[in-house]
Amino acid sequence: MNYRSISVVLVSIFLLLAIGFAQNYQPGKIVSIAKHEAATTPGHTDAPMKSDVHDYDVTISSGGTVYTALYHHPGDLEPAWSEGKEVQMYASGKTLKVKTTNGKSEKLKIVSSKPIS
């Protein structure tokens, strides 16, 4: 193996480690989940629109901070997400990533965050 190959391998390992450390998920506890009411159809009827996409306000407490985030999701809410349940989460800027039971990460939009008092 020559010097260039070793350099490429070392740089690759360093980048993978940096990415891994940059997204350190931490435990969080779901404080509350509130489903938004369906919007009404403008025009001729007062009946709610049928939609397969639902919005939820999800409040999670982690590391001394309470995050309230909007979860815009087609279909039903993640079955393992309910009040009082522990989840793995990662907050960055205005995005909250929360792992599902199958290990997939769901993105939620942070609408507010405040320190626990």
C-alpha cells in the first residue's frame, strides 16, 4: 500500500468519525402529543377535508430543555411514541430528529425550545 492509499483511508475514517460524533443522539422523554384538527374545506361545505397527512405537536424533554416540534407525517403517528415514553433524539438548529422503533430517524420542525425551570 502506498502513501496516497493510506492517506485516503485515514481521511475517510476521520470523516466517518466526525459525522458520527456530530449527531450524538441523546435520550428524551415525550411530554405530550397533540394532533392538529383537520382543516375545513373552503367553499361549499363545512365538512373537514380528507387527508392522509396529519400534523402533531410533539413536546420532548431532554438535557434540561423542553422542545416543542411540529411533526408533519403521512398516515398514523409512530406507534411507540406516546406520552411518558423514552426516545432517542437529536436537536440541531430548527430540526429535531427522533428515532423510530426500527431505527429510522424522523425529522420534526422545532417551533419552540425553553430550559426546564
